[in-house]
Amino acid sequence: MANWPLNTNKEVRKLMEEKRVPRWKIADYYGVHTNTVGNWFRHEFSEDKKAEMIKVINEIAEREQSA
């Protein structure tokens, strides 16, 4: 995550770190390349997209805990 601009999507990136959800797992969830997810993070998310990403990160983390 260090190569992402540090001034965008701070809350989402922090949640990813806290939940230990790497970018590639989000890419797998959406069925896209890891670089695509990286590109998404280059610009601030809309409130709807931010809420969706938080939901996805939490879902992935919960799935990992129950596995």
C-alpha cells in the first residue's frame, strides 16, 4: 500500500490494514486485476463507493476468520 497516494481514501486504506485485507483479495472479489484496484485508489471514492468498499473489506475479513 505504500505506493498509493497517501492523501486519498485514508479511511478505507486504514481499514484494509486493520483487517489485513490486501489489495489482491479485493481484486479477486471483483474479478479484476490487482492493478485495477490500485487505480481505483488513486482518486477519492464517492460516498457510495466508499461504503461499498468498507462492506467488501469487512466481508472478506469475516470470511477469512471463519475459514
